[in-house]
Amino acid sequence: MAFELGTPINTALLLYILYSVQRILFPSNAVPETAPNEFKTSYSWIPKTHPPTLLFKTYTPKTLEPFNGQDGKRILLGINGVVYDVTAGRNFYGPEGMYANFAGRDASRGMAKQSFDLEMLTPVDKALDKLDDLTPEEIDNMRGWMDHFSNKYIICGKLVENDAA
């Protein structure tokens, strides 16, 4: 069974292969006259609105508490004095998420101890948890969470005592 160019299907396949090779070896350098603004399935290249900007600022436990994701608002949480904007992880930190109790709070102890218990949270009207009783393994665990958050979310502030702001 030999390749015969006289057969229409073979001729069509050969032309398609030559065309494809030509497109790969010599791609088009033509610049479109207008920038694309929509994809065929209605994906917009340009967002309708820009997400609101959140400036780096100092938070206290009381001023951090409203950022718990209720009513679609931003979600912030603090770990060891650093405040992260975790709004992008609403599924995890939002009102229905598995880490929801950390939203708008200092999550240092809970993250260090890998516990979601409400006892891990310091009341917002009390002094920040000094974390003096954590073991070296728990401190390493907390630092691991901080590395994770720093690589995934925006650092948007620092957490200080209630009377320091």
C-alpha cells in the first residue's frame, strides 16, 4: 500500500500538513488594527470595574473586626502582627467558609495550633495574644502559614494593640 498523490484524500491531507507546517515555521507577524476586547464566548478582556484599592494601614483588633466578609465586604485576617487581605479566598474565609471564624480577627494562635476552635481567638476588646506559650513546632507552623499567605494574598497592614492606634 503506497502513498498515491492522485487520491483526493491523500492530496487534501498533504496540503493540510504542508499548510500547518508553514504556519508553525512562519507565523504571522501582522498586528491587528484594533485591540481585542471580547472573546467569542463573551469573555471580556477588560474588566468592567477595577477592584477597589486597599492601602497599607495599621489595624487594631477592633478596627479589623468589621472585615469579616459579611454582606460581601472585604475579608482581612491577622497573623503575628501582619494583616492579609484574603478576600480572594472567600470560599475559605467568608461567612460560610471553613476558616470563617478567623475573618476579621487575629488568627495567630489558631493557625499555629491548627485549630478552628473559638477558644483560639482572643476577644477583640482584650490585648493581643503574646503567643508566649507556643512550642517551637507551633511557631514554625505559624510561620509556614505566614509564608503561604504572603505568597497567595496581599499584605495590607499591620496589627497593633487597641490603644496603639
